[in-house]
Amino acid sequence: MTRARDLGLAPGIFAPGAHNAITDVAGVAVGQVTLIEGDATRTGVTTIIPHPGNPFTDRVPAGLCVMNGYGKLAGATQLTELGELETPIVLTNTLAVGRAMEAVIDWTLARNADAVSVNAVVGETNDGRLNDIRARGVTMAHVREALDAAAPGAVAEGSVGAGTGTMAFGFKGGIGTSSRVLPQALGGWTIGALVQANYGGVLMMDGIPVGRALGKWYLKEHTDRGDADGSVMVVIATDAPLSDRNLTRLAARAMAGLARTGAAFSDGSGDYAIAFATHPGVRRDPERRAHHAIIADWPNDRMSPLFVAAAEAVEEAVLNALTMATTITGRDGRTGRRATGHAIDLEALRAVLRDHGR
């Protein structure tokens, strides 16, 4: 396992933060539970908590972009309608969304005695190629464990958490993260991204056609076998004072980052990005929600550097998901047959990179 940057893959022009992770945005915490049980369960949970306070009372503005809507993103309509998050974001597998919602609701109610409505935000990708997804191995207790384990600092990547059973571009996929820090002249803001990579296309790594070089790509045989289906969830965090409107615009730039990796955005792929801002000047605390309030707002004509940084961070997060993944053998949730998701061969990848001057 090696992070992409250590292989010479460093997309874009901006520098990463200290951890090169979504947690470089101060206060953001990530928790994960990895489930590898018996010969069939290969799945998990990844949670993102926007700040150390109470997400339900101290809400952060948020925006959503959907490129292809083949997915089960719980809480999406209220997030779009109100432009805010009131719970952590949970990522898991397709058939665990219901249990994850129940767990988030329990977690929120336990912290808010007066709450009678909770918009649990739960995203998913289908890991049934390696995980016996019908067995529904993720429980509410696993989700609560991931919420309670959320912490700042370095984030585990690859075949962990909600990425345990995922595939991407014909290789083992997983969880990946990256960040970018703008220079002070451009605001000095930090933008972090985390991805649950379970999608396909023709793999490009920092402009290099790796998928073609390694002999794996969507429609290689000119027949649609569904190789590019599967979905990808992207979460973007920033400490810039952005409105929900500009966070929606920022979320859309995640799709530029995915496109640079060679994403096919296929019929059966759910391609979602959520962006939120943690800046104290834009948080919707009880006082601001009760009265007329003055909210900080970064101007439209200074958004472009953040757009660039978001695309770069998403692209590198996907690369990290692939290069940090480990080979996983499980059971196909549809056929019951043994199935292996092979991690990308790092030596073969290094050879391709050398051929391209890296």
C-alpha cells in the first residue's frame, strides 16, 4: 500500500495539507468500522462529522451535486431544500442505508432531548461484487461504533470502512482522501475530500492512461458488461465561509475531479457529491436560526481557486483509494460464488509511470 503522491502522482497545482486528508479542515472527524467476517462479509461504515460540537443544533451549510442519480442517498431532498446538514454523513453499502439511518437518528436523539425530526444523511455504493450484501452484515451497532470512533488526524484508506468491498476501474477500490490549501493571497482556505470509490471507466492517473496500459478498461471488448456501474460518493469539506449556493457549485466541481480519473458516469452508477463549510461565520446555530442574522459570504468572483482545489483533491482522493487498497476475497452477493478484488499491482503501475517520465 502506497499513497499516490509517494508514487509521483500529484495532481494539480495546489499543495496538500498536513495529513493530505479531509481532516485537514479543522474540526472535521472521520470514523470507520471494517467488517471482514467469515468468507462472505466484506463491507463497513465510514462516518464524517463536520465539527466537534452538536451537528443538530450547530448546523453547517451544505450543497449537493448529482451527476447520475442511480443511488439511495437518504436525506438528499431536505439537504437540498434547506441547504444544511443537521447530522453527520454516513457512508455504507446499499442495503445498509436503512439501518444506518436508524443509528444516526438514535445518535442524534440521544444528544437532543427536544428533537422530533432528524434528517439523517446516509450515502451508499453497492459492494455486492465482493460482499454478500443480502446477508446485511452492517448493524446499527456498527454505525454507532463508527460515529463514536470519529477523530481528527490521519484517515485510513483503501479496503477499509465503507470501501472494504468496493471495486473501481476493475481493481480493488475503497476509501480515499486528499486536501488542498490555498495560498493566503487566494484566501488561505483548506479544501478536503473523501471518496467511496466503487465506479469505473477508463482509468487515468494524473493524466496517464493507466487503465489502458494495464489492460483494464470499460467496454474493452465493445460489449456493455456493466463494468463501470457501482457508484461513487464524494464528501468535500472546507473552512471557507461559503453559502449553501456556492457549496452546491463547489460540489459540482467534484465531477471534474472524477472525470479526470476516467469516470464513465454510466447508467448504473450513482455519482454524488456533498460539500459543507465549517467556518463559524456561516454556521446556523440556534441564535441565527431564531432571528435575523448576518452571515459571512465569500464572493462569487473569488470562488474559482476553490473550484480548482476541490477538483484536485477529489482526483487525488480516488488515486489514494486505488493505491492504498489491498486485495480482498469474498463472495459475490448476487451469485454466491467466490470473488476476488485484486488491488492494483504497484510494481506494474510504477513501470507505467516510469514509461511516462515519473
